[in-house]
Amino acid sequence: MLQRLPYISPRLAILFDSLVTAIAVGASLFFENPSTEMAVSVVLIAFIASALVSYATQYQSTMRLREDTRETILDMVLEQLTRKYSEEIAACELRANIMTIKRKPSKRIPPWRRSLSFRAMEGDYSDAELEQEYNSGIGCSGKTIERNSPTYYDSERRQDPDRTLSSTQREVTNHVNSILSVPIYPDNDPSKAPIGVLSLDSEENINTTSFHEEPAHRLAMKYAGVVGNVLS
């Protein structure tokens, strides 16, 4: 609903409001008797138009405030996760990100595919990294969606490059040596289909980050649950 509603700035809304008010006043002055049916109709239509513009502006402002608040909470969750992980699991250099699912048209059956794109992040991600999207089954995050379970990556255990990734994706993530991705469920309900992925990654190897160990998975899933509640 919000995406299909064009944004109207407060300044433009005031202009529209003034315009319809002027039309109403002008119409009243134009007719010899403002109480005639046509004059009353013009005034009524102008009033309704003004009310709709005011409502749309207030609605959009509320939605934008809600979205800004949500983004702030997500940033706080990622910051706390990386700090907590370093304190309780492994003292290492970490980044964290949230990717959410969007469906894209496809020539396959069914005629859509699930694609993950970046929603929030903590740490130094390049623009090239943030531009990437990962389909279900592609990369660590895509495999998490496909398997519906935590997935980790260890560069030292992989003999050959991941051919599921594009050449650009391999290039921009070449410095990443270990990754842990866990599914995000709406309302933190694992019985529902995941709506995204929470990932931790590092330039350090998995023996240092401990992404393959159960305590790491439990902590990441705990914070993914918070994210699921925020996004629902």
C-alpha cells in the first residue's frame, strides 16, 4: 500500500490545499447564488479533495516515521549482536547484516523466485557488496533460505570457488573467510516460511570465529527472532 502511494511533501500538500480552497471560493463567487446545487457541489468536491490530500500526507508521515524507527531498531540489534558475540562466543572482527526476501518474476515453475537483498548492516560493507542480490540456493544466505536452517561457510574447507555465485559476487566477497547465516521468521515463528536471513561474517577463519559451533547458532537465532518480530 505504501509503495504504491506516491509521496506528497508537506509543502506540496499545502499548495494543493490552497488550490482546492481557492477553487471552492472562486466557484462560490462565480455563481450568483452560492447556495445553488452546482455551487454547493463544487465546494463539497473541493473540501473532499483537500481532506484526502491532508490524510495522505499524514498517513505517509506516520508510515515514514514507523519505518525510520524500525530501521533504528534493526541497527541496534546488529550492533548488540556483534558485541555480544565477541564477548560470549569468540573475540574476533565481525560484520553483521540482515537480508530480506522479495519475489521476482521468473520463467521457471512456479513463475517467481525468491531473492535476498540487503536491509540493514553493521560493519564496513562496500557499495559493491550491498548491491548484490542472492537467489534461494545461492551463497550462504541463499542456502539458508533453501534449507530453512542455519548454514555456515568456511573458506579453508572449500577447494574450488563457489560456482553458484556470479563472478562479481565472488570478487566482492573474496575477503570473507567465514560466514554464519540463520533464517528470520515472521513473528519469530519457525512454522512459517522465512522472510529473510541474519548473517555474521568475518575475514578471519572459522576456527577463530566459531561459526560452526552450536552456541554461535543459538545466539544468532535469538537475535534473528528479535528481527522477525520487528519486521512483522
